Amino acid sequence: MVKRFNEIGDSLIAPSVVSYNTLLNAWAKSDKPEAPAMAEMVLEEMVEASRNGDTQLKPDAISFSTVMDAYARSDERNASRRCEELFQMMDELGVKKNVYTFSALQNVFARE
């Protein structure tokens, strides 16, 4: 979608935090072993875009919570450590934590 938007510039298909969160959600619900890594790659794309001034793609609490959910559903060995790092990254980016964020982090620890 991003590639297509860059090709034609149609504002109706412009990437947004909602479209990225939808993609994150798909990865979080996937049973593929690479799901957490793919979700993080999408999140990193959002972080990078927002650091470059694109406020439309700044990740929100849903973005981070969804990536943590991907870790909670995975068999990643360092899931809790990585989610703690994501939790701290939220502070660095000024993303306000909410009940879903705390719940997602709690689920990672419970699963581990």
C-alpha cells in the first residue's frame, strides 16, 4: 500500500497509524514463528517515519500493545525482555501507556 501510495500519491490510500496498526494486528494474530519479528519491523518503520517528521505515522499505545501481544503469543525466548524495552521506548517517544499496554506486558510475563 505504501509503495502504491508513493507511486500515485492518492490521499485516499495514504498510510496512517490505523493502517499500520491493522498490519500489526494481523502479525500479532499470526501463528507463524516470525510474527513478533515482522510486527517489530512494522513498528520500527512507524518509529522511523515519525522521527523523520511524519506525525501521521507516530506509533500509539495500540501499536506497542499489539507488538507485545505478538510476543505474548510466541515462543520467543527473550519475549519479556524485549517487551520491557518496547515499554521503555514508549516513554522515549512520548507515547502514553494505557490499560491495554499494561495488560499486554502482563500477558508476556504470564506466558513466560
